[in-house]
Amino acid sequence: MLRKPVNKIAPSLVLSLALALPATSHAMRCGTHLVQKGDLKYEVSSKCGQPEYRESTGYIDEERRGKRIKVLGLEEWVYKISSSYYRLEFKGNELVKIESRGRI
């Protein structure tokens, strides 16, 4: 029985796991446009069009010294660009997170 040394298998295993996990990005390209953290919803939709999936995921109710300051909605948008999926998180109207889900 032929056994492969562990030191030759481990790098392949680590690479496979890394590709399967979502990667946080600071920007995403839609054609010739760049979408990045801090962009507003209307900017993202004008650059990339309507998302494949869109869902309200909750809200944040901020208080200071017992007084309500603001309520911000949380929303998730998913885009399929080429053969990759991108998950965008909005807090209020602002894009706060971009995750790449890799190739499908």
C-alpha cells in the first residue's frame, strides 16, 4: 500500500478549504464600474442593475443615553457576475460588506 506523506496532502487540503469559504472583499467590479464599501444603494443598483436576490434581514435600533437616535434596516443583496456570486450587506442605505462566494 502506497501512502502519501502528510506534508504533500496538507497544502492541497488547506487550499481546497480556503476556496470553499467566502472571502471578504473591499470592492467588486460590475462591467466597467467599481462598487465598494461605503457606496449607497442607488449607486450600486445604477452600476450593477437589480440583484439576483434581495432580502431584508432585520434592523438596528440605536440608542444613546436612553434616547432613540435612529433605526437602520439591514439588507442583503446577491449578484451573480460571470460565474461568481457576491453577497452585499447594507446597513441603512450604505454598503458595509462585500463577500465573494467564488466560482460555481
